[in-house]
Amino acid sequence: MLHKIKFIIPFVALLAMSCKKFLDINTDPNNPVAVEVSKLLPTTQRTLGDALSMDEQNGGLSEILAVYTHQMSTREEADKYGITGVDVNIQTAWSKLFSSSANPGTGFPVYGVLQNLEDIIAKSTAAGNFRYAGIAKILKAYTYSVAVDVFGDLPYTEANKLKEGILYPKFDDDAAIYESLFALINAGIADLSNPAVNPQVPGADDLIYGGNVTRWVKAANTLKLKMYTQIRKVKNVSAEVNALISGGNLISQTSESFLLPYGPNGATDDRNPGFYTYFATQRSNHVSPWFYEILKGYNTRIFTGNPDPRIKYYIYNQVNATQNPREGNQTEYRDGAFVSIYFGSVGPDRDRSQQNTISLLGIYPVGGKYDDGSATVANANSGTGAAPYRFITYADRLYLEAELISTGVITGDAKTKLTQAMAESFKQVDYVIANYVRPAQNVPALVGLAAVATYTSNVLAEYDAASAEKKLEIIMTQKWLSSVGSAVDQYTDIRRTGYPLVFDPSNPSMAPGGRVQPPINGDPVNPGNQKSVPVQVSRTFALALPWFQTELESNPNAPAQKNPSIYKVFWMP
Amino acid sequence: MFGQNRTVTGKVTNAEGRPVPFATVTVKGTPNAVSADENGNFSIQAPANAVLVFSSTGYQSSEMNIGNQTTVNTTLSGQAALTEVVVTALGIRRTDRGLGYSVSKVNPDNLLQKSEPDVLKSLQGKVAGVDIRSSQGTPGAATRIQIRGNNSFFGNSEPLIVVDGIPYSNDQITTTSQVSNGGAYTSGISNLDPNDIASINVLKGSSAAALYGSRASNGVIIITTKSGSARRAKGTEITFKSSFSGETIANLPEYQNEYGAGSQLAYSNANGSWGPAFATLDSIPAWPTLKAAYPELFPSANVDYRAYPDNVKDLFRKGFVYENSLNVSGGDEKSSVGVTASHLFHKGYVYNSDLERANLALGASTKLDIGINVSGNFSYTRANQEGGFFGENQVGGTASSFARSLFLARNWDMNLPFEDKNGLPLQPNVTGYDNPRWSARYNTINTNEERLIAGAHFDFSIKKWVRFDYTIGSNVARIDRREKTEIGSRAASGLGKLVLDNYRKQELESNFLVTLTPDISKDLTLKVLVGNNFNQRTITNATQTGNQFITKGVYTLGNTAQQQFTNDFYSRHRILGVFGDVTLGYKNYAFLNGTLRNDWSSTLPVENRSYLYPSVSASLIVTDALKIKSNLLDYAKLRAGWAKVGRDAPPYSLNDVYTINPGFLGIPSATLPSTANSSTLKPEFTTEIELGTQLSFAKRRVELDFTWYNRKSTNLIAIITTPPSSGYLAQVTNFGGIRNRGMEIDLMVRPIRGKNFSWDVHGIFTRNENTVTELTSGVDRIQMAGIIAGINPYLEPGKPFGYLRGTVSARDAEGNLLIDPVTGWMITADDEQMVGDPTPDFKLGITNNLRYKGLSLNVLWDWTQGGDIYSVTVNTLLGRGVTKDTREREAAWIIPGVYGDPNNPGQPLLVGGKTVTNHTVVSTNDLYFSAGGPSGSYGINSATEWAVYDATVFHLREVTLAYDLPKTLLKNLPFKGVTLSFSGRNLWHLAPNMPKYTNFDPEVNSFGSTAVQGIELSAAPTTRRFGFNINVSF
């Protein structure tokens, strides 16, 4: 009966036959093995913006640093300088800067800056696409410079080399990294200026400058100016900065600012991560009363009685001056329509739900709502969210020069630079709103407002009357006001110069007896009776951010975690 | 010759009236032989006055002249039970005495009609060596089963489930992360119809499984269905089963009803019940949101300030489980057919959570005239699960339906409207969560599953000692899921969201087997198997997300303003294997078995794709070998086994690829991935040593089965965390090792064995130590999964698998807690540490079975000792001050410890070189709700270690009272048998180390059947059920 089962035999033979071909099915059909560098460049630029931004949802450095620079306040870990190496903002920023990471929450991949930049540099250099290589080198230098500013020592020479067999990069000295970054920037400029015909040149895929080589060179030079300014206390940089300024190839108009544009929530969600607070399920970003009071002219040390006309562009109030809190809860800090909490607060009202009562960052920093007094609850439709993240603006360049003059590094008229810088700061607000945010609501231009002229002349009068030290404080405080929303350089400036002064709950002149008094008549629910708030701070001001704990734990060549209260980045004397 | 034959049917039973399964029935002097089914029923062709020979391993053969009878029942004597036939790999039946490894057999009767529709859950406490954990208490939620621990760092460590010879995927398809907003997803096995199960055999060790190849290193569960194993049986049999059980939430916390919302004994419209005592305040301002939406409901500016003691209880309903099943089998001397049709409807205690499942299975077999046996089976399942969103509500952009359900402020009246006049959610305080009633109505996850199984089997013996078997089958599972978040939810930016997930997995399995059983000599037996196996798995998965509903109430992608292709994935995986299995027996008391298998896998590099692995095992029946005749020791068997199993990689792990991103500002882009692949992967191997014994005493009054095993997996294919500065977050590579070492005890004691009255006690004990033995040099530990900052499972050499690591409070060198002198709270240490081990120390199940005539009472207790759980539910119950645990409000507290330096956690503050004892007072409120930042207390915003609890728990798992109607009563009725039963499930639990009034049952878990255990993020509590069941056979 054997012949009757013959039919089984071919079947089995079929299965065993051509075993090799049969098993060669392991090529991933879902993803490409190679892509053009034009597909990688936008990834790196966007991720760089995200990593530095005020990203309440996924984490970003400004989310912490805006609290440390006292423009924002929060009940989260950043309050009282409590950030540790496991903080989600550190995790996200560190992972995004070095490597691609899965974005928690959305399930979408979020993309590595440096790893992709290295890929661009290698591929475009090999293919003679020097513009791509130049842009990538400048972006790499910028990325490392801010990372060093924030973290200090970092993996540099051995970083991003897993495929070359280096799993555990050593940490390089921060000063040495900085030094080599200048060379890297120069190499980038040289690539951009390479006259060879590039087979491929960047265009719309360069989200920052649309492939404009001239602007990239200006950004590169301005980056050098910023970096030299930052190290001026540990090195004489007069020659370098004089050369840069006299070279005339710096960012020199609003449209040349080095920034990452964001867009609206259209076919894809392209909004500035800082806009998240408008639709956050639990809003944790409060505008700091310290920042607010300086804007209002309440601060008794600086710009006293000189209200800043940008306040409606910076801060959006969800309630009006007489309205009860929407949650029915007692507020901690209220000044009419403005509602917030203090840094370091341990007051009984700090943790009360004020989701739809607190004030939010406004149209300029995050693409939110211009405060037209409508006092409506913020939501996803309150604004476009299309505000850019500003790396280095033209205004920043002018403030840098004012600082350099004011501190004697270069010669010149600091007041003129300050005047130009302030004028540019106002212009920049109008420019960003008109060209990027493109709101549905009608927003008046700042430039030309009488209030702007008054404010500016008052600041300059205060400047004229000030001591040399106070003059620097005024310059740095104006820079701090101008750079709302981009907190990374603010943090560096405060650590470098000591300015602006920030709120210190343990300073008896700022919080006498450990208490701080909100405007006594600020609360319409309790007129004449707004309670003072107990404040504390257990940790002292953080001189650097802790390294990402997982980096330390997974890298045998990493140092032990730093103590952020005493760790100094090399440019601090 | 056939013409003279008649069909003779009957049943083979043992001395106690229990069926002898798979007994061999032969017509003496002819080759005509059949095998009885698992219930001892047989059907054979025999002429009149033939002599039938009944034999079964372990019984004395008996002969009977059938005369003119066509129904022959016979009783075999001998040592039953201990010498049962079990189904092993590839469906091969072996006598238990010849096995050198542990196999547990489960009688499906022990699983059915127990008020538990989930097959795996109903196995809880019944099989030694098997760890079964439930997840959420909602219908259809996945159950995790594991045999002898985790063997894989990140991959699936669940056993291979084989149904009628075809692997049955038990995948849990996770559409949305269960950390943030996922549902209580099902796992594949919930599609299986328990009513169709004929037998379950659990192969625990690697040696049992060597023939199944790679995936069997986690153990194998072999399920035979009634329809799929249709065999010639006597006449026609119809069985109808029906069960109805009522369901309630098993445990609600004991709430305090003295204090309402607020903080520090002052009223505010807060989530926490830390406000003033109800006795001290008459009224509070009307809820601003509710008043704005329904001014007519609040004529006064104020509402009463009073407790609503049942506000949590009233969020839930009474659920039920209703199940009906019809099983028909029939046939003649050559052919048979079986059909099972079942329907289940399970309505959960949470509104809008239910599961409906319909199964239809058909099987048939026949013997062709040319001598080939052919059988085929086909089954279709359709299941529809409805449920809500879970997860950690604190993760941005999420809305857990259980966000506040168990933690409602004690003065919230949840019977007020849950939506405004525009249908947007309303809750007493502004936001932070969606009203659970609103969530239940609008935010739902619907999962529609279909499964098609088709299989065919051919067997043929050319000679008496040469047999061919061929099995081919396909198992296709499809999932069609819709996750809906309605406009107005706190999730999805308040704009609404729809996620569609389509998943399809097809598994194709083909096995060709040649069995040789030559006669060698009287004392020696030899059985040789050689075979070929082919397995192919194909997955397609497409997930699409639509954001921003254009209009409410229509849940289609077309009704969304923004769409994304979240996932579009295809993978195929093939394995070819050849294997051999040789068993040598000596005098039916000594056996030696060896297996060898070589696999070729498509997922490994060409040079490493072929890998070979062997096993050997031996058994010795000591009592027979030494001819021990003792009244005390009836039977003693020793067994030993060693096995090695190889395993391949997931598809597409070899080459680096780029990932295409969704566009940004209209510009397309791509990125390097975060995980580096490796082109040099090698297969990983698990080796296991197993030793065991089976003993029977005093004529089977006491039976013991003991197993010890030590299993090591090395060079695992897994992703290792790399420092981000390397450019990648992880790399696929071969590294590390895992050890599972443990013991399994199965003890049966029969104190009373009367004809009318009997009492059995069956105990099972499982202990498994699951340790990571090594990672790779220079790496201290790696995170197993990213859950949330401050609590994640980790892998670390020398530590338990997947131990929980999180933030801890700083202590000084003497172990004193360091207290922040300013706040009076504990300073949080900079470094995270081990805060728990989710693996229990042991599990124990004890079943008492009392039988009096037709009445039987079955009671199952189980006990899980140890294992830790991070519980958001408990932490939040305490932190929100809602249970009686935090009732003592007027007291002041000092956390024991010494003052520390908050700038330098770990350093005490010294005064004159000495530590200073903490004397900073905190309130009860502060004790359980701290502000966050660098220090914390015991509840919300505390260091993780304070939210981790010992999960020891005792359950009164199952009580069944059944009554078999006496035959005399049925005489004039068309029934063969009628059984009525009452069943109860999860009637009581005690978790002695959980805060007393939380009543928390640590059995819940937020991560379903995934490897993450011991983390609970506001999961739905377990259920309690009472049921009535009827089982009628015709």
C-alpha cells in the first residue's frame, strides 16, 4: 500500500527543498536601509528645538530652566531646584540630543540630533555635498555648546560611535570640548564656502534657513560671538570678538535670527511644544510672580514703576480682574487677572486646583493667545502654537555686544547697543507674530506704540543713573525679558554674570521671615487681605543640571553624578 | 469478513468507577485494535463470541467474551492514576511511567462551570509549577501564564500553547501603551472555548518540549479539543451546559465619611479629602462647573457639605456571566463527528465593559478503506470586547476611566449630571480627570476578534511497527480595534481621537512524523520517532490615528481633521526543523529517552541559522525494579532529565534601517533608529536539569509528585540599554543569563474513601527563583521597560528578574531616615534603588473535595506568599485621604529619623559632630500628601519605596456545590445525566500587608500578559461571582 501514500512524499520534499531561499526572507520590508541626507536634516533641526523647548508633555530643557531662571514657577520637581538625573526633562533632552528616542506618550519616534548629524556629515562629505556637511557641523557645534553650558563635562570625542565599536564613550573636559567647537564651527564655515559644485544642496529641507549659505555663516559667527562672550571670565577673548564684530558677518537683522520655526496643528501637529499648556490635562506651568512683577514694574530694585508693554504678548490671563477662580479655590498669588504660585511655596493654597484660572505664557513665547482681555479658558484652539524656538536672535547678538562693552572686553557705547537691542526685542515680537504665529485674533504691533517709547526711555534713564555694575544688571535683565520662552542661555547668563537677580526664598530682603507678600489688594475675592505666603528652599541654586542617570548607569566610563549645587561649568571662575 | 462484525461499544473504568483513558481494546487473535477516548469510551468492530482484550499501562489486562452483547463495560484493576497516559510533544501519547520529566494533566471538568469564563484564570491554584496572574477586573482582560519563570529579558516568556497540534498565539496586542492610556486588552487564549476542551496537558520542563523547538523553552500547554479529537464513539451523545453567574466588584475600600474635600482641615474644591470634618461645616459653595452648566439645580449659592458614603459604590453595577454550550458527538464504526457551539456573554461591573464570545467548532474523522485515518477540524471564534481606558492618569494627555473612581472626595455627589448640555464632561471640580460616568459612556475601546483554525491529520501504519503521521494546520487570529476618545475628554487635547488597529497573525504548522516500534526482545522495547517540522508566522498590523473629531458622535477616520499612519507593519518568520526521538524501555520499569533537533531559522544570520539541541531523560519505577511489595509504599518512581533548547531572534533584527517620520512643516523626514541591530546574532540556548519523584503510599491514600529543576538561559538575544551618548538607546545583541530554579509539589491526600462518602485534599506548591545571572561586562543594570519616572522594572546580575527600582528616601550610614528640617519630610535620595521584587516566594493551592453520593463540594484556597506591588490605587487612597486608614486627622506626627542636608542627600546635619533627632511636626495631611520636590512623606509625591507593598494574599478562590441527579430519577427522562451546581469565585481575600482599610487585592496588574509585573496603575479591582450551573447529557 506504499504507493497510496506517495502523495505525502512530494509535499514533504517541497518543504525541505531549496531551504536556503525559503529562509532568506529576513529583509525588513517596512523600513529603508538608506535615505538621502535631505531627509535627515529636518529631523535634526526639529529635534534640537524640541529638546531645548519648554515641553511640558514630553520634556525639554527650558521646562526646567525657565523655573531656574524664574520666568516660570511650578509644583513639579523643578521647584526649589529639585531636579535630579532621573527627571523626565533631562531624560528626554539628553536622549534626543545624542540619540533617537521613542517619544513617551505618543508612541512616535523622536529623533536624535547628534547621531543623525554625524550621519549627515559622513555621507555628505563623501558625496561632496559640502553645504549639508557645513550646516551639520554648525548644528553639531551649537548642540554641544549648549549641552556643555548646561551639563559641563560630556562625551564628545567618543560619542556617537557605537557602530565603530565604542559602546561606552568617555566624558571629555568641558573646556576642551568648547575649544574644539570653535574649530568645528570654522570647518563648517569652510564647507559652506567651498566653491565645489554640490551634487545636492539643501532647500526647504533646511527648516532654519532654507539652504541660505550666507545666513548659516552669520549664524555660525554669531554662535562664536556668544561662546566667546560666555568664556570671557576665564579667557581673554577681546581679539576674537573684535575680529568677529569687525568681520561684519554676524546676524544683523530680525529675519536672520537663528531659530527653529514651528507650525500650526494642520495635516501634522507642528506646534511649539510650549503650547501644550493650552490643552494640557493638568497644567503645571505657571508664570512666575517674580517675572510678572518685573514686567509690571512692581519690583523695587529694577524697572520700578515702569510697566513693560510686552506683558499682553508674554502672558495670557484666563480670568479677568474681578472674576472668582473658576475652580472655586483660594488662589495663592493673584494680581487682578494674573494668577500664579510662588517658587519655593509651602503655602496652603499652592496645590489648589487652578487649572482654568492660572495665567499662561502668551502668544510670543509659545504661540498662545494675545491677552485681549477676553478672559476665556485656554484650550487647543486658543492659538496656533506656531511660535518658533529661538536659538540666537539678532537681539541676542546686540545684548551680547552690550555686555562685552559694558564689561570692557571691547570698546564701544553700551547704551547705544542696549537701545538697539531693546528696539530689536520689540520688533522681534511683532516679527514672530506676523511671520510665524499668524494668529486668528487681531494683535496690535508693538513697534510704534507710545508705551514702548515710554518704557524704553525709562529704562535708558534708569541705565544712565546706574552704577557700572547696575548697568550690566539692566542689560542682562533686558536680555532675560527679551528671551522669554528660550531659557537655556538665560540660565547660562545668570550663572556667568549673576544677572538678572532671581527670587531667593531664603533671602530676607526678598522673603522677610520666610514669607512673601502678594499684592495686598490683588485678590478680588479677598480685597485688602491677600495672605502672605510661606516660602522655603532646601537646595541652593543649581550651578549645572545633573547628568541623565541612565547615561551614568549604563556607561562604565561615566563619572559619578555631580552635586548640582557646587558643580561649576568651566566658564564660571 | 467485515460483514460479520458488529459495533461493540463500552466503557473502561477502574476499580473506583473512574474512566481509564486511552485503554487499548483488541479483538483477541486479530490485529483489530482501538483505543478508548479520554473518558474510557470505545467502539470496536467484533464478531459475536469474540474475546476482547482490555489493556492499559499500569493495569492488569483483562479478557472478556462478549457473546451476543453489543455493549460491554469492563473494569480494570491495578495502580491507576500514577500510570496514566499523558499527551506529550506533537500529541504523542506516552505512559506516565516512561516519562523522565514532569507533565501535569488537567481535567477540564475542574475548569468548567466555576463562574470563571477565562480558561487560564480557572487554572489558578490547580497546577504545580504554573504561575497565573490576572490583570484588570474587567471582562476579557488578559491573563498571564508562566511556567518556571522568565527565560527572556524582553521577549515573550509565556508557554507555547498548542491546540489540536497547531500553535495558538496568546499575544496581547497593545494598541496604546498601558502606562498612559491603554485598555484592559485581551490575550489570544481568551478566544478559546473552554467547553470544547477535552484535555489539557502541561509540559513544564524543557525536556518535555524539546521536540517543539524554540518556543517550547517556556513550557508547552497542549490542549485537545472535543471537536478536534472526534473519534469513534458509541452512538450519539449530546451535552448541554448552561451557567449564569452574578458579578460584583470584589473589594471596595472602607471609606472614611468624616472629612470632605480640602486640605489641612480647610475646605477647598480639591481632589483630596483632607478638608474639614463634616460636623464642623454646614455648606460649601456650589460646584462652580456644575452650577455654570445647570444653574437650575443650584438655586442657592451653596450646597450641603456632607458625606456621600456610597458615591464610589454607586459608580459600579451588578454584572453577570452567562454561558451556554452545546456539544454533540456521534459516529459509526469508521467515522465520527463532533460539534461544539458555545456562547458567552459577560457583562462587567464597570459600566460599558463587556465581552461577548461565540464559538463554533467542528471536527470529523474517518478511516479510509486503504487504511489511512483522516481527521480534520475547523473552528471559528468571534469575540467582542468593550471596555474603557486605563493607565496612569498623571501622564499628560491621558484620561484613565479609573483616574478618580476609587478616590472620590467623600462629599462628591456623583449622581449630579456627568455632562453639560453640550455633552462635555462635568465633574465636581474643574478637571484633572473625566467623570467616570462620562468616560464609560463615550471613551471606549472596542476590540473585535476573529479566529479561524483549520487542521488536518493523516496517519497510516504500513506495518504493525511503522506508522506515518502528518498534521497540517493554520491558525489565523484577527483583531480589529477601535479606541474612541470623544470631544471634551481631558485626553486628546479635548478635541477627540480615534485609533484603529488592525492586526492579523497567521501561523502555519506542518509536522511529518515516522514512528518505529520494532519488537526487539521480551524485556526491551524501542520506540523511534523521526520527523520534520515547518512553522511560519506572518503578521500584518496597521494602526491609524485620527485626531480632532469634526463632529461629535461619529467615530470614523473621515470624521477627523488630522490623520496619521501610526503603524504599518508586516513580518514573516520561518523555521524548519528535523528531529528524532528514541525511547528505550526495559521490563516496563526503566526507560531512557533521547531527543535531538536541528532548526533552521529565517531570522538569524545565514552562518548561524542552523542550530542543534539535544535532550536526555530517564525514569525508573523503583517499586517494580526492586520488586517492593509493601502496604505502605505502593509505587515509587524516580526521574531525571537534561535538555537544551535553542531559540532564534525576532524578524528583522540583523540590519540597521532608517525610520520614516511623519512630516513636519510639510517636509518629509527620516531618522536613524534608537535601537542598533546586529548582524552577528547567534541562537540563544536554555538548558535545564530536572529531577523528580512520584510516590504513592497506603494504597494511594497519599500521592506525591515532587520536581526540582534548574534552568539556565544564556547568551540571550535581547536589546541592551546603551548610554544615549553612544548614539543609540539600545542595541540588539547576545548577552547575559537568566536562571530559574525551583520546585513543584503536587500532593493528593485521600483521608476518606468510602463508597458513598469521600474526601480528597489536593495541594499544589510552586516556588520559582528567577534570577538574572549576568548581563554584559561594564553594565550594572538595564531597564526592562520604561514605565514612569521613579518606578521601572530592571535587570541586574544577582537580582530577581524584573525587580522594581525607584526612588527611595535617603538614610544615613546607620539607616536612619534623613529628614528635611524645614518641611519635616524625608529627603529623597539622589540614586534610585531596588524597591521591590514582583516575583512571589511561593504559591500554594489547596482544593478540598467532599463527595457524598451524588453531592460534591469543592473548595479551593490559594495563597501567594510575597512578591511586591507598586500600587497607585493604594498610594492614591492614602494620599487622597479617603479611607479609614487616614482617619486620625487632628493628630500631629513626627517622622522618625534624623535631620539631613537636603543639598546633599545622604548626609545628616551634624550639630557638634552628632546627628539631631527629627522633631519637626507634620500633620496627617502632610504625612500622606507632600508637596513634591526634594523631600516627601508616605503617600502622594513620596519616594517610590513608600508605594510598594508586600503582595502576600490569600484567596478563597472557588467553591462549588454540585449535585448529580441519581440515575433512578432520570429513568423515565431522556437524560443520561444531569448535574446541577452552585459556584462562587473570589469569595474572600486577605492581603495582610496592605493598608487595612484599602481592602486592596494585589492580584491586579496593569500590564496584562506582558513581562511587566508588580506595577498597578489604578487598575480595575477584581471581581466576585456567584453562579448556578446546569449540565445535561442526552
